[in-house]
Amino acid sequence: EPPAIINQSAVAVNRKRPSIVNSILFQRQLEGLETAIVKDQPDGYPGHLTEKQLGICLKLRKWLQENREEYPTYHEIVYHFKGVESEAYAICRFLRARKFKLEATQTLIKERVDSYKEGKSNDFFPSALQAFNGDHESAFLTQYPFVMGGTARNGCVVAYFSVEQLSVEGMQCICEVKKRLSKYMWHFISYKLKRHVAEAKANDPSRFFRMQFVCFVDLKGLDRNTMQRTMDEMGKSKEVLNCFPEILFSVCMINAPYFFGIMWPIIQSFMDPSTAQKFELYSDPGRGKERFLQLVDKDNLASDFGGCAMSTSEIAARKSENSSGKIRRQVTKLLAIKRYKSEDANIELKDGEIASVRVYTRASDGAQIVLNNGNQDEIEKVDLNRNEKEEANEPFHRDFVTSLSGPGTFCFAVERSAYTQLEHFLVVAKVSNVDE
């Protein structure tokens, strides 16, 4: 029965795998939702302004200057990317967000003051270590796979998000997500993005680069529960993004699941119309990847998105703050363990590889970790328990091995003897080469 009205019972029914007929209907519905290509139109950008738009730009500039002493935050918000974004592009970016309506743009800036001041009070978290309160960035990106790499043909920064790797439970093993993700987004935008653009300009001074994203999203593996829980966990991070209007050029999505044809129009209804128009949805992943290659040179596009550049998992491992460029890859396994049970995480190392292993959890009663080699010989046994300074229900971690050498297959057995029904443990092995 076509769910014309979404309610709890309809959602419950649709959690079941659809029949072949319904799958075909959902697929056709997705095809009907495919949007027009987001065109790179110069309207509203410096050098392409109407006389009226130019006048409004000058009025906003004058307003910012007149209020700089009494309300310095207005000025700071607009010129946040000073050094990598010119004044003209910054002013036009804010005005485009409100279709060059001066009063609406001034209101937009005023509404962002409180959020901006909150980020500024921590200097926008200069390091990921500060944002996460620990060296957890590379591990976190294995569970929240939002990474940045390369530049699009139009000068936009390219970002990637692979839903199949997304795990709310994994994120929660590492940190208090609602508390830490917004801090990381301040760091990501204020430092990583600015640094990426600055480096791109330094490498190719003749080329123009924008303070805007082109984001490629692979929805393979998405389910309704994960989507809802991720939106809930994002919390204040959405407020951080709202401080930077028009930072998004476009989002291209592929591999939408069968239910997305129902959910997407609902999601769009909560978006600003101008933002909703920035999304491109492709039911055919082949056509979607063709679109990726229209936007980004093959040599600049991540290999798992159809290009020849470093894969998104490699970017997370090698480009994270705590990798120092030495980590070649990461091996992760999220274990869901019931009481009095055990689960294994196997790590295979090649000749010349060395690994350090860390286990994250928020388990209330901890566990015991047993490390075996391929011959089932016990190498090490360690208790995973909170210390006196670690609060109950807060995530914590332990480093178990700092120099596990290959070749070989190693097994980490996590054994529980606690009373709580189910707890999650995230095993993360950071693999590097011995000679690096």
C-alpha cells in the first residue's frame, strides 16, 4: 500500500524488506526524484553583479564597518576566512544566502552571534586533539566517514561521506558525540578547510579556489534508524555549519536505499529552498559516478568514488592530525558483546608492517582483552576497566599494543563477565610501515 501519509505504523511496516514489486515501485519513485544538475552560474559572485547588487554589497560593507567597534562579532563572522577568501567573495557569500536582501542578511548575521561566540571562546579548537580531548581523530573518521580531499574543476573543495562506514555505536565508543562533534566541526571549518585552501593556492597560484564544498555522498547501507540517530547526534554541529552560509556548492548522492523515495521529500521540506536545490540524487550509481568525474578530475577523485586518488579510508588514516603521515591504513572492528560472552577482532599484518592497537568503549563494567597469534598462542592478557578519574558511562580507551609486527594474523578476544545486557567495543589498529 503506497504510504501517502507517513505515520508510526507505516514506518514500522516499511522496516521489513520490501517485496520485489514494491522494490521496483520504490526504484521508480527514486528515479522520479532525480534532480537537475546544479549549474555553476556566476550570478551573485564578484565580477558578475548587477548595479543594484553591487550597491547592496557596498551597503553591507559600510554597515559592518560602522558596527565594528560596538559589535565586532558581525565583522568577524563575515570575514572568518580572511587570508584565503577575499572581502568581496565573503560579502557576496552572505548576500547570496538571502538573495541580496540587505535587512535579511543583517538579520542572518545577528542570529549567528551567540553560536559564533561559543566557538570563538575556544579559539575554534585549533587542534583535533582539543576538539576530541584526545588523539582520536583518525579513529573517529572510521565511524563518521566525513573527509576532505582534492579540489573540483570549479575550485571548490571536495568532501566525501560514505554511509556504509557510518556507525553511531562506534562514535559513541570514542566520545560523547553531541558534545564533541560540534567542537570538531569548528576545528574542521576554521582550520582544516582554511589550511586545505591555503595549500591548494600555494601549489597553484594561477588557479582560483573557493571557500565552498562539493560533497559526494554514497548512501549505500543507509537505514532509517541510522539516519535518524545520526541526525540526533549531530546536535550543535548543525549550528556551527549555519554560521557559514553558502559554504555548500552542491551535494551529489548515489546508492539511495529503497525507502529514500519516501523520506527525501520530507527531509527537503525542512530545508531552506535554496539549500534544497543544491542536492543531486542519482538512483543509478553509474550515472552518479559519471557526474563525479564531470566535477572532479579523475586524478583528484577518491578511488572508492570512481577516481584514482587516495581512498577516503586512506585520507582518514594518513591526513588526520594524529597520524603524522606515518599511518598507512586502519583496521577496525566494532564488537557488540552480550554479558558473559566474547567476540574476536582479527588483524592481519603483512611483512614489514607494524601496528598499534587501541580499544574504545563506554561499557560500564569493562572487559578482558586476550591477544593471540595465528597459532592461538596467548601473547598478552589485559583488563579493560575504568580508573578512578574516569566517570561512569563516559567513553574511555586503552592502548594494548604499540608495536605488533607482521607478518601474521592476530586475534583480539574481548571477554565480558559483566551484568549489563549488551556493550560495544571498538578495536582500532593503526598500521604503518617499519621503515617509515
